[in-house]
Amino acid sequence: MATLEDFRKVRLEKLQKLKDIGVNPFVPSSKRTHEIGDILEKFDELEGQEAYVTGRIKSIRDQGKLIFMDLEDESGKMQLFIRKDGIGEEAFDLIKLYDLGDFLQANGEIVKTRTGQISIMVSGLKLLTKSLRPLPDEYYGLKDEEARYRKRYLDFLLNPDEKEKIVVRSNILRYTRKFLQTQGFLEVETPVLETVTSGAMAKTFDTHLNAYDLDVHLRICMGELWQKRLLVGGFEKTFEIGRAFRNEGVDRQHNPEFTMLEYYWAFANYEDNMKMHEEMIPFVIEKSIGKLQVSQDNYEIDFTPPYPKVFFHDIVLEYSGIDINEFETGEVLAQEMERRGYETEGLTERGKLIDELYKQTTRPKIIQPTFVLNYPVELKPLAKKSEDPRYSEMFQLIVNGFELSNSYTELNDPIDQRERFEEQIKNRERGDEEAMGNDWDYIEALEYGMPPATGTGIGIDRFAALITNSRTLREVIAFPLMKPVEE
């Protein structure tokens, strides 16, 4: 049985023959007057016209003095109708050195064959790129999911649905920007390297800046405290879309590097923000996929607003049977969780235990888009306290167990913020690697006065996964980070 290396050897021999007769197998330029999809769509207008098309050879059918090829570009696939007397004997004989996967330029008349196939009756051919390996669907396939992600370029060639997910992701970014800019938000850029990481509770990637002899960290969010400094500086609506990095586990909802949107809006609160979500989320989804109903994990999810609102305390009580207000310390809450058979994973902090209880019992049960309001203040050290000071004035938009959006009425009281940073320091000293950094410069900025404001963080990868029926974030990331393997 022929191996991949056997096929590659044959193609290398063809490559050398092309060079020997003066054919450049890797030309620097090409000519294209029409995309294939346009010809197929507008055939009635274009029939009889001359066209130059380019693409990859997907099939070759040799019938002696007549050869049919299928040529594919990003817009579609069409047939090339090649006659020896149409392109000349020399060019016709050269086709025997072509292979599936080669890139080709073809020109000729747009016609329809006797069988009704829209085709190019070829009068000229030019090899653009010689492929030295056979496409995997022909010979050996992509054997498993790991191989798909390691050789993603082949995954996209073989699986148009996977390619379409990257297109949808691009649409999400495009229309999110369009919506926010229409609402008067200014796109900004904030530091990726930080001396103090804040804005979330997460473990960081750490490195050293030689020029300053300074330990720095890759950001874990989209510049939350930097964008709030911009609010102090007189900017009223800002947003940033970019990459964030968290040195944590990998699962279907988490990846070490990911794309986030964060925006901040002065003189508005979380009630205003929920209303804007009910405009922005449907707008982006409908523009990206053409509808508001999506399938995910055997559920039909409808993003048509308005979205129901539930309080964190109430829904956790409903699904877990535990009233978290009755347990003032982590120790007693852990005992109650263990008594009821819930995992505590050795956690001792009350906030961490509440979060674990919520994730085990409640969040997976929330399928349709739902605003979950007012999380315990221990979990949201940058959010303003609600009327009940045990809770924060914030919401998350939960869909199918995913946290799609995390939003606050932002804390702008520098004294309260300092106390919360100090509590985070204590948590870090007790061994919590995810405790938030203490940014005293930010406290100083708050003392100059930050207007009342609301802010939002949205994970673009999760958003894309939700509306493309993807099982894991890897499916909507073009090149997910993979652990190297020896070839």
C-alpha cells in the first residue's frame, strides 16, 4: 500500500520535471477577472464572455483528447472543459504533471455543456502553485480531533462548516464594533503587559521585561482599570476588543488565550446596560447568522428579547436547596455543601464556595438567555454594592450554562475599592493564586473622581461557540494552542 511519502516522492519528481522544462511551479502573480461563485450566480449575464478564474484543482477526469477539471476558490467550485485543440498539444500534455491540490489559473469562454454544467471552455492554463502533499480526504484523512486542530488548514479544506464558524466569528466582531460605534463608543487600546493585573480573578502568565528589569504579566481582561481611568480622564464611552490570557485549565468553555470585548459607559447603570444588551445581542446575532434562533446541545435557544431576570440568591436556593444567606463563613457553608453531596474541592473562602455551588447546581440549568442579577460581593470586587450590601449591583447573561456577558454598575468609591483590594491581598496571602492584584495607582485615579458608570465584558469565543452549535471553544478559534508532539 502506497504511503504518504510515496505520493510525496511522485509529486517531487513532477516538480523537478516542471523545472526542467522551464515552468515555474511557484509563480509570484496571477490574473483573475471573476470569482467562481459570481459566474455560477450570474451565468445568464456572463454566458459567452471571457473569464480568468483561479483556484485549487479538486478533481481531474482524463478522457483522452478531453479533460475535465473541477476548480475551487473560496466562493465556489466549477468545471473546466479542456480540449487539446483548445489549448494546444504542449499545454495539454503538461496537465499530466498536475495533481489534485495544485493551484491553477484558467481562462476561456463561459459556457454550459450539453449536460447543463456551467463551465469554462479553456483556452489557456497556468500553474500557480504545485502541491507536494495529497489532500487528506483523498488518501489518509484527518484521523482524530487532535489532528484537526493541529492541522487546522486541512480541517478548513475538508470541512466547510468549520470554515464557516470562523466567518461567523468575524461577523460577530464586525457587527459588535458597528453597534457600539453607532452608539457613540470610542474604540481604544490599553496595555497588554501590566505590572499589576486586575479586572478579574485569574492566574496570570508572567514574564520579565529586561529593559526595565521588571516583572510583568499578560493582561487577564480588556483593560478594565485602564478604561475606567479613561472615564476619570473625561471619556464617557469606550470599548476594546482584543486578546486576554489566563494561565488556567483548558475545557470546552475555557482556553488560555481568548478574545474579549469590554466597554464602559459613564452616567449609566446596570439597568441601562441590560436594556442595551437586549438591543446589541440580537443585532449582532441576526447580522452574523441571519436569525435569532440557534441550536446548541439539542436545545433550541431563542435570543429574541426581552430576557428574564432572576436574582443569584434566589436561583441558587431553587436549584441547590441552600440559602447562602444563612451561612456567614466558608467553614459552615462547606459543611452544608458536603452534607448535601456537593463537591467543595478543598475550598475554604466563602466566595469561592458560593461560586462552586452555583456552577455545580445552577448555571448548567439555565438554557435560554437569562440575566442573573446581584452576585455576592466577594465574587465581584470591582462592582458597586447593591441595596443589600452582601451583594453587588451586577448581572451576567447566561445561555446554555455559558457566561456570555459579565456586567456591573462600576464601583467608583475609592475607599470601598481600597478595602476590597486589601481583602484580595489577604486572599492571596492565604494561597489564592487567582486573587486580584492591588492597583494603588488606580485608587489614586478614583480619588480624582470617576463618574457613575456601567461596564461589560463579553467573551467572543463563547459567543461564537453558542451561535454556531460548537461543542468547544477550539472550534471557533482558528489556531487553538496545542501541546507539541514529536513527529
